[in-house]
Amino acid sequence: MTHAAQADKIRAGNGFVAALDQSGGSTPKALAQYGVPESAYSNDAEMFDLIHAMRARIAQAPDFNGDKVIGAILFEMTMDRAIGGKPSARYLWDERGVVPFLKVDKGLEDEADGVRLMKPMPGLDALCARAVEAGIFGTKMRSVIDAASASGIEAVVAQQFEVGRQILGHGLTPIIEPEVTISIADKAEAEALLLDALSRHLDALPEGTEVMLKLTLPEKANHYRALTEHPAVMRVVALSGGYSRDEANRRLAQNTGIVASFSRALTEGLSADQSDAEFNRTIGATIDSIHAASVAG
């Protein structure tokens, strides 16, 4: 019953998916943006305590609820911790009406053929089993495309769908994220190749199978419109990819059927030094702006 309700919320919910899944490599940058310098912690344990406190503060803000935030992507350590006295995933769904997802990739290989594939995930089955037990609905995994290389992009998409099928086997919905780097000169060409590869792999999925897609906001508005209407796609969400929140929102509003899944753009303007009232006002305004851009199409 819960899984069906969560699937319905993701398919048709009037909101966006928050990305609260900064991992070890990106955590120092996220904390610095939040006003916490590296001098404030002396080891990884202290660093992860601080980033969890930031995530918990966001999740407990009054406006962070299922009215405008339909889902949230968690880091593994966040899943294993508590928010508001409850296991994180249970808190999000039970108290906020927000569908919980889990980041499962272990980072990226070095660049080859214009792309960065995902590192091997030998413990994926065990992690998926833990995620199901914790009340997680779906997963997210990220690859990166740095050039309009047809063979490289095909390798990224093929790997994403291969791992996605493994995740589907656990009853979880995978978010497939082949991120196109926003600064590359041939971004539009890479996006054309990506659309073709994604369409072919989606068409090859068994009937009744659903995945989600997390994509860089394209150079051409509505470039991915056909994917939003594909029967194998539960929802298409967009990453901010280094764009400012204003620019990400502007681009997002031009793409019908796609909603946000922002990370850095979501936490922009938040500070550890803010009072609770100021923090809640800031995240509330941010949620309003991202929600407005998500439903504009």
C-alpha cells in the first residue's frame, strides 16, 4: 500500500525531488557553502555529523513537506541515521509525505572516451536489501558525459540500464542520471546523442517496467519531451548542474513535464549561522521558487 502511494506521488505529484545526497567527495564543498569551513571538523566522522545536521534541519523546516517536495534523495549515511527521532526515510514519508530515495553509486571512474562511468558496486545487492528494509522507494546513480562521443554516451547509458535492472529486481525504482557537463562546447550535440541512447534503452525494457531519469537541463527547451511521455518513465527530473538557482529555475520552467531535483541550488543561501526563523524563511522561499519552476510547464 505504501509503495503504491509513493509511486502515485512520484508519477503525478505537484512538486519536485530534493537532492540531499552529497557524498564524501562533495561534502566539504556543500558545508563550505553552508558556512562551515574545513577547520570546523578534524575527521570524516565530524564532517558527516555536520552535513547530517544540515540535512535534518532542511527536512524539518515547515515548508519541506509533500505539498511541494514530492521526494528526497538521501546519502547512505543519512539513511542510516535519524531525523526528528525517527529513521530518516521513515521520517520523510510518515511525517512529511516525502518519498525517500537513496544514492547508491560509489563515485566515478577516470574520464575515458569523453565520459566518466560509474565505479563498480560489488555491494549493491546488500545495499538495496538494506534500503528496502529502511523504507526507501528508489535509488539514484550518476555518470558524467564530458563530450559528444557516441560510443562513450552509449557506454554510460548501457551501464546505467544494466545496473538499473539489478535495482529493479529488489522492487526499487532507479533514477538513471547520465549528467551532461554544462560547460562543454558540444553540449547540444551530446544531448542529441543522449536522447537517442536513452530512447533505445527505454524501448528495450520489459512492458510494465518503470524507471526515472535525472537529466541536465538541455540547451534546447523541451529536448527531452518525448522521454516524459515514454511509458517506461515514471518521472523525469532535472539536476541544476552548477547553474545558479535563478538560471536553473529559468531553464526548468521552459521544459514541459520535467521537475527539479536540485542539490546545490536547493541549499543556496542557507547558513549554519542563521536563526531557525531566518533559515526556515530562506528554505521556504527556495522551495517556493523551485516548485514554481517545476510546475510552470
